[in-house]
Amino acid sequence: MAYTINGNISDSFAPVSFTNSAKDLSVEWRSNYLVSANVQKRYQVKWANPSAGLNEATVPSKANGTGTGNNQTGDIINMVFYVYATTQYEEPNGYPNNLNNWDLVAKIKKSRDIVNKQYNSNSILGGQRFTVDISQICQDLLSYSLVPINKGTWQNSQWGGMNGGQAVQDNVTTSPVAPASVSLWNITPNGSYRYIKVVAKPEIILSTGLVVEATNTVTFTPITIINSVHQYEQDEVWLFSRFLIGSGDGGFLSYCPNNNNSSANKPSLVKLTRTDEQAEWLYFYIRLARVGNSTLVERVNLKVETSDGNTFYVDDFSSNLQYDSSSYYVQQNKMCVQNVSIDYLNNNPKNADGTTYTGDTITASTDFYKISLWFDRVSSTPERMTEYRWYRVDRENQKIPYNFVRFHWLNRMGAVDSYTAKRNVLESISVNRDTIETKSADRTWYQSPNNGDGSSIPDSGYISNTMRGGNLYKGGREVLNVNSQRNNSVYTEPLNQDTAKWLEEIMTSPNVWIEMDTDATARGNDVNPYQRPSTKEYIPVIITNGDVETVNQEAGLVKFNIEYTLSHKVQTQRN
């Protein structure tokens, strides 16, 4: 049956746009190429029926229903918004009408919006509108995607890093479904980003009073969401203006102030990174992998330039980018990640063309290095597409009983940032006990060594070696259960205002890890060094407090005391 509406419906507006009509939340409007999941995402459908004088105060009625059988029309009672999500969608242009690769994640039935009246005339706005905000749904779809320590990038952008891979998983070695060796039942998609598509379908009331879903639809163009958050008094919410890579100087997904657009002048912070660290991450989002509207790009890579004049490249992330039929890069809409730690860079250097680099990398004489993203264009000069990120080599020897503490956390851009704290590391254990009170032993009663007839009881005649009477080892208050956890604290180096503001993220992030060597991580590295190329692993912690101490008020220097407890409790026995 073909059930249709009286009048017509159209998309009215969605959260952000720079068009005059302000109606289209789509990847085709620059402001919507990349959207935070944590800002409002309102979708609105407008129902218009000028011939019937429809306005926002009009009450839908079955009396307006027409037709019979297979051809009936009616007024709109509700608008049903279908929300779809996927990590598989590739092309930002020419989206297909089918939803084969999309997961239905929500179905929202919305009645008409409240009536709007003009304040000075009480005239009622024409048409009717149906509006929903899907930001909460978007937030529930996202978390994070970690890359194993000492790997270059995640194995597959669809499945993320620790959440899965292209070939072999943590929990899957074979699979009966495509893609090969990836089980759709045992792993979760990439938690860093999603494509979102909304389709609205009206419910109408027929002349019989029956409410049915009409065949009319409004399909909104998909958007890309990431798990970023933005402070009202500090941060802009238009992500394209700073963090979108495709034209101009795009930004990496971090608020760490070790960035600028100068190849010669270092920023106020040159981030410290140690030669023994195996995980320093740069996350970034590539909208376009071409220059202008037509210039083809042959290679996309990160360029590493050292203070002693060495230049080389890394491009592990490019394995997740899409090629066209001629093996040129095309439009992407992809979140990418690359390991830029000293250890990884020195062991995996490449030339600009992707061949193995054999020259000097980061050496004993290197003071700092800077990294930027470049597009290698066909028959043209390569072009830098991002800001620079600056790193200083930290060669301080460890002279304290405890290891330096290496933090990783979900930052405010939905990526992962890292920092090593090195001062006044303290460790402790907090314990609390559940106790019970039991009857104490009778200290006046002991088992006699003789039988009733006075004969001696041989050793073999005792019931057991358990003491009889005077059982002072039992009784009174007893520990039923012990609850214990490890508590730790560490101080940072003196920090300037910008760096301190950035490190506040450690205290406010819902996901924080420290690096740790354990017997289990060493075993994982021994069993599968490809999947676990390091003996270090992410160990989850909970930040319990973060005190700020002023070091130099005139210079504006402070230091943090970061207190944390391991998420895994100390295992104890029950009595």
C-alpha cells in the first residue's frame, strides 16, 4: 500500500551550518565535515500544506484522510527519526541511498513541536516542525581506540586498535564471515569516530483512524562525529577551522601546546620524549587527500626533521587510507594515528617514496625533532598540510627507586595524549577489613593423654594432630575479607600556564592508563610479538586527586601532584 502525507515534508535545519538558510547538517557544508559528539545535534523536519492553511496550531485529524485501498493520504501525527551509524563508509561525496553497511542504532518517535507565536501579534508560524537532538545517542557510540605499545598504527581503521585488527585479534583467529579473520560477534568497531546518517519517516492518520508509516522520507546527508569535548569559555566548537586536514594548515587532535606553523621558531613548549619510550601518539583526521579540487596525491606521510639536519618519514597510518582505481589517494573522512616515539621512529624510518631509509635518524647529538603531515602531489612539489609538532629528547637518567610514571589518557579531542611524570614518586597500599566476632576457646579445657580406664593413648589413637582445647589461634574477632588497593602519587616538572591547562586533562579524563611491565605483558610479547610488540602494556588507573603547587609566581610556573590508584584491586583471600 502507498500511504502518503497531505502536503509535503523537507529538512528544516540541523545543528551547524554557515549557509543563509542554516538548514543542512551534512558533510558537504564545511562546518560539518567533522562534528563533536558532545554538542547538540538537532534534526528538524518541516511539514507544509499551504493549500490547507496548515500552521503549528493545526490539530491533525482523520477527517483530512483521503483515498481508499492502496492509495490513501493523511495528516502527520508523529515523525519517526531513524539513526544509523557505521565505521565502514568511505566516500564523502555521492553517498548511496541504500543502508546496507549501516547499523540502526536508534528509532525516535517525535510528536510535533510546541506552537510558536509572534510576540507582538500572536500570529502562528506556518507549517509544523518535528525536532530531535541525537547528541546523547552519538555520545553512547564513541569511546576510544588504543594502539598496542610499539606498533605504528592500528591494524584497521574500521575495527580500531586494541578493539581488533585486520588479520588476527586478541580473541579471534579465524572467522566464518567477511572480512576474513574478523568476527563481527566478538569485537567492537573503532571507538574514535562514526559516520551518522538520519532518515525521517512520518506517521499519518488515515480516514479510518488507523495510524501508519507513510512512504514519504527525508534523508539527511551523513556527518562524521568524534569524541571531543569543548569548554564553553575556552574552545571553539567549529572543528574544521583548526583540526580538519585537507586544505591549509590542519591540526593534530591534541591541545598540547607543542604546535605552531613555523618551521624555524619553536613554540613555548617543546614536548619532552625519552629514548626508552615506545608510544607517543599523533591522532589526526584527514578529510581530503588531494590538493585543491583536482591535484592528485601519490603519497601521504609524516615528515620527521631533526635539529642536526636529518630528514626521514613514517607512513604506517597510510595503510588505512583509500585509493582510487589509478592508485591515487581520494577523499578520505578518516581518523588516523601514528606512533612518533623516538624508539619507533629510529626503528622504522622511510624515505619520502616509502622505501627504507638508511641514513641517520634521531642520534645522540639530536636536541629536538619536529613532525608534520605532507601530501606528495603528482608532477608537483610536495605540500605540508598540517602544523608542526615539536619534541625535545629527554636524556635524564632515572636516579630514584621507582620508575618514572608514563601516563596515557583520552584527551579532549577524542585522541590519546601522553606525558611522563618523574618527580617524588610514592607508592602505598590502603587496606580495610570486614571482621566478624566469634566465640573464644575455653582455655581451661584440654584433651587428656589417657583413656577413661587410665591407659595412655598411643599417638595413632588421636583423632588428628589438630589441637584439642585451648585453641588460642581461633576465636574473638576474625577477618572475614580484606579489601586492598594500590595508591600512588607523582609530581610533574614545573609547568607554564599553557602546559598546566593541557595537563588538566589527566584529572578530568574518564580513561587514564599508565605503562607497566608485568609477567603477563612479557608473556604476551613472547607469544605474539607482532600483536604485542612491547613488554609494556596499558594499565588502567583512576585519578583520585590533582593538587597544584605554585613554583614561581612571577614566572607563572606550577607543578601538579597527581594521585591515582590502580583500577585492578590487590587480590586477597576470603577467610
